[in-house]
Amino acid sequence: MAIGDTAAAAGLPLVSGTVQANTIDTIENQTRDMVGQIMLNNPKKITVSPTAPASPNVGDVWIKQV
């Protein structure tokens, strides 16, 4: 998969990637790919939103979207 594909599949926004490879945009999208992989493997336990879940369960993970 190309950098950013997993993140996009998980519904995460991507950085435009209009600059050279190995820059912060590339690193940011690689990080989002890692988060996306976790989300795809555990879809009921990962929440990405600007606000915390109202009723989280033990083991749930919240990632603050900025």
C-alpha cells in the first residue's frame, strides 16, 4: 500500500503531500497509517474526534482530532 492508504481506509484525513518525500507530511501520513491500522483491527474500541466519548468503556481509546 502507498503511504496514506490505510489512514484513508480508516477515514482519517491526510496531509496533502505536495512537498518532497521524507518531510513532515510524509511522516504525518505514515503515523496516520499506523493509527488507521489499529482502527481497522479494532473498529469498536478506537474513537477519533475533537471531543472525548460521553460513555467510554474500559479499554476504549480516544484520539483527539485537531
